[in-house]
Amino acid sequence: MASDGQATQSTALAAIEEFLTGRLENTQGAARAARASGGDPGGTGREVELLRARELSDWQERGFLSHLNAAAVIEEYYGRTITKARRDLRRERPERGDRYAGVRDAYRRIREERDDVRAWLLEQGWDPDLTTTLSEEAGGVCGHYWNRDPEQP
């Protein structure tokens, strides 16, 4: 059971990191495109870029993740992955036997992984359902510190 917990923790940490990194990269690409086209004269894209970079560095350096980002990992990151797996499953025919079974198992695995990661986030103190009003704050953002004292630098 402890190894299952470790595996879930590793999966959750990887999902958080991948989600925050991917979102920063997408934001940077969109901001660059807007600047290149002259469509961002006020620099709004740069501000969003800085926000996404701060979210990633807060996670990497201090273990802080906002409740909103915890919810986004479950809804956005796993939502896209499950949608892709569901699409792949629809394309397969049950008559294809092993190939269909493999795609079906992959779909089921990713859904179970999402449920395990959600449960892990809850156990650690995040509120991916965004129902709690009491929370720690960092820079005015409600969230939770993972495995650290919030006062630690």
C-alpha cells in the first residue's frame, strides 16, 4: 500500500509540474505572437506570462499551489487526457480484440489515475472542488503549501 501511495504522489507531482510548465509555455507562445503582430500594445500578455512563471516558481521553490491550480490539474490536465483517450476508444472497433482491449484499458487507467491524484490532493490539504473558504495565502492567492512550512523561505 505504501508503494501505491508513493506512486500516486509521484504521478501527482509530475502532473502538477507538467500542467504548470505547459501552461507557461503556451502563454509565452501566445504572448510572443501577440507582440509580434502588434496586437498587445498594453503588455497584458507579458503580465500573464509573469503570473504563470510565478505560479511555476512558487510550486518548484516553495511547494505552494493555489486551490484553483489544483482544480485545473484535475479538470484541465486530466480532462484533456481523458478526452483524447475517449476519442481513441471511439475510433477502435471491439472486433479488433487485443488492440481494442489495450485502448480501453488505457482509458480506464487514466480515469483511475485522475481519481487517485484528486484523492491525493485532498489528503494533502488542497481543495480541488473549491468549496473551502479557510486557506493559506501567498501573495494574496489562496492555496496550500505541500510538505513545507509556509514561513520557510
